[in-house]
Amino acid sequence: MSIASAQPTPAPAPSASKYKNAAEWLHALGDIPPERIVMDPPPGTATEKDVLRYVDGDDKRLVELVDGTLVEKTVGFLEALIALKLGRVLGDFVAARKLGIVAGADATMRMKGRSVRLPDLVFVSINDLPGGKVPQESIPTLPPTLAVEVISKGNTKAEMRRKKKEYFESGTKLVWFIYPKMRTIAVFDGPSEEPVRVFSETDTLDGGSVVPGFSISVADVFDVQA
């Protein structure tokens, strides 16, 4: 389920017809592979209501809304295990100190440009929650204070670059890109192409001023063996 259950205000649906051809349109979305484009409803006509129809529906699919188009999130078993483990550790830390909320990949969040994003893991500081309380909308205009993306094989560099840009333009303060194949974590504190630091397995990842006091061994992040 998403963070709350009230009906959303539909977002405007930019038309895909403003592009010269399909290649230009897919490039604008972030060089998304065509197989990840959801055709119901037709691209360019999707709204937030359609996002919730998939995310909260019986035939559950995690989709994001980008320029009026539903884009299916990439999924992977290892990536899900990593996100769940980090989410459990981070969530326990945040809850014990009443720092805010931590949610997983079905937390629908409206960005400044009206895209709807579903980070693999999200922390929202108590200071960034309106009135210190969880919004009651199904899709709140609520940027993650910290957004975590576990990079899958199907993710493109352009897609993640656009997503990171949207996060920071919307008010995000920290982004972590986790790379399971390379077993590294790239940390960004702004929309720059280059991370401020890349952590390897011998390092300890910390939350800096965004999640003060939080730290975890990078090796532990990737240790998801039974």
C-alpha cells in the first residue's frame, strides 16, 4: 500500500505527440527500454489515478508517472533483498530516535515537476513532514529527504540522471545509488553528475547531517545471505 489512501488530485498529462518520433520521446524519458513502457492507458494520457490502479491493484505493478507515461520500475530479487535489509536497519534507527519516517518502493511521491516517483527506499525527516505528520494523500507532494535507489540491470544512466535531478529539484538533500554488481554505493548531495563519494565494501556509509548518527558497513549492506 502507498503511504496513505485518500484520492489524489490528477496530474496534467503531457502528450507524447510533442516529440518528433518515438526515439526522441523514449530519450526524453531517460532512454527507457520500450518493454518498460505501460500501454494501458496510452502513453501521454496517464494520470496519478492510473499509478494507483497498478501500485495498489490486485495485479500489482510498480510504475512511475513520467510526462504522462507509466514507466514500470525494474525489479530484481537481489536488489529487493538489499533494499529490504537497508530499510530495516535504517527504519529501526529512525524510529528509535523519532527522526521521521522510512518507507519502501511502493511509497508514491509527487515531485516538483508532477512526476510520480517510487524510490526503492525513502527517509523523510520529521522536519520535512508537513506539521510533523504523515500526509493523508495517496500521492503527497513530499520529496524524500534521503532517496535510495538500488540500481538494476534494466536501469539506464539517463533514467537515473533524470530521476536524481527531479529529487534534488523537489527538495531532496541526499541520494544514494547502490550498485549490487560492483558492491559500491555512490552518494550525491546535489544534481551533479559526479557523486561526492563512492563507498566500497571496506568503508562505512553514514547519513551525514541528513540522518545524523546513522552508519552501516557497506559490506553489511550487501550481505543478504541466509
